[in-house]
Amino acid sequence: MTLPIRLQKYLAQCGLASRRKAEEMITTGLISVDGKVVTEMGVSITPGVNHVKYAGKEVNAKEKLVYYLLNKPKGYVTTLSDPQGRPIVTSLIKEGGARLFPVGRLDLDTEGALIMTNDGELAQKIQHPSNETNKTYEALVRGCPGKERLSLLEKGIDLEGKMTAPALIAVLSSKGKNCLLKMTIHEGRKRQVKKMFSLIGHPVLHLKRTAYGTLTIGSLPIGSYRQLNSADLKKIFL
């Protein structure tokens, strides 16, 4: 006998999205159960009995799990739909079949490494704070912050009433009156890197994520992607 399961958990197990993303899908009206749109949490379904659809398409058997590393360009949103009609990152992956979603987010004007998958469990593992998955960024900032200001970020800084975890920072080069820096953090607060540099008086002019753990975009061109294998996936957590 198949037991009932929470709708968001079912969606994640089917590989449609991480549980958090599945909750967003529900609240934005993208999920229906037996023909009725569900917009509230707390709904349970019985697999094989109830008919669950995402954007009008049946959600049932788990798809083959696939993983891609995308070098996201500016101008694309990291959501599955956009009411303003802006282009979405899933449109950049031309492989057919799998219903992909982005792991985490990058701002509209931020470029760089973005994992795309249909594996909700992996997405949850990458984003869960307890796993402290490192993400590395290259930030072009206005001016060149001195050691004292950078040490504030390295030790942790009060960001909206909560201290950030220590960051690893290195100065890569000077760009005229500005500086290119590398920052590695494991937190994922909204617009965190930009806010941290603004707090020390050196706002970000351009931001690019270059790595998850030791999985880097390398020479992957902007807008391009490559499929990841098991060895690549292990690098995310190194």
C-alpha cells in the first residue's frame, strides 16, 4: 500500500526541483493535483493515485538524473518562470527531456557558475547550511580596499543584524582605480557578496561566480554549459 506524502517532498523525489523550489512552485500556482491548482503548503498526495501536474505536464516517474554546469550570462533570471518576461536560465540548456532547475541563484547582472539539474536531493545537499558548500566569486570593486577593510570580511561582518561566516579573500589584480578580488564563502544569503563589499565602502561593479567547491567553470564560454560526471559532483564538496 502506497502511503500519502507531502506534495513538495513528492515533487523533489520526482526530480522536479529541490524541496524549497518545489514550495515556491506550489505557492506561485504552478502545481495542480487532480486538476485543481494548489497554492498552499500542507497538501499530501498518494503517488499512483493522485494526478500531479507541473505547468500542465504530468509529474510521475523519476527522470534520469542529469547535471550540467552553466556559465550564466548577464540578463538571465535564475527562476523557472518570470512574470516580467525576462529570459530564464533553463532556456540556455538545449538538451531535451529533463526538467532542469538551477541550484541556488545568481542575480540578473551576475555571471558565472550555475549548476542545473533535476536532482532535488543533490540541490538540497548543496544549499543546506550544515554542509557549508563553498562558492567562489570574482568581484570587481570600486577602489582598492586595504588590508584592514578586507579583514572585516575575513573575520565576519554584521550583515542586517547577523554576522557573516569568515570569508577567504585574495586580491587578484588592479583594474585602473578599481580592484579584482576573489572571495570564497559558504553562505548563500540574498545578494550577500555585493552587500558585504558595500559595507566596507567598495561596491561591486561586476560579479562572477567561478566555482562550487573545487568545481570551476574554467574556460567554459559565457552562455555555454557542460555535462557533469560523478567525479565532477564530488568536487562540489571539496
